[in-house]
Amino acid sequence: MQWTSKESSMEQVVKQTTTTANKFQHSKVIVIDDNADIRKYIHSILSPLFQVHLCCDGEEAYHYITTNGADLILSDVMMPKLS
């Protein structure tokens, strides 16, 4: 995305943003965190743009990912079960 000039309309900016978001709407993001509040917060940010699956520990995430795959894995560093 480029800086908009005075001639650019807001509609063009919205169209570019929507086009970019649509490219990723089928991407699977796995969020792994033992803190439920953090999982919910990250989900609220990412879910409008991606398919988001939440896992509460490494073991659950491992089973989900080996079965369903993932395009991006976002994980807590200190993870119970498999850290």
C-alpha cells in the first residue's frame, strides 16, 4: 500500500485494504497460549482476517496441527505440555 495523495479517495484505500484482507481470509492461524484472556484478545484481533483456532497447551496444538495443518503458529514461549 502506498501513501495516499490528495487525489486518492477513501474508497480506493478501503478497496485496497479489503482486497488484501480477502487474500488471507482462508489462512489458518493457530494461537497457543495457556492464558485464556490472551487467547481471546488475540482472537479478537485476528479473526476478522484469518481462520483462527485457539489451543490452551502444546499437546492440544500438536494434535490439531498434525490433523488440520496451519499457515501460521503463534505460541507462548513457556508452554505447558510440550515446552
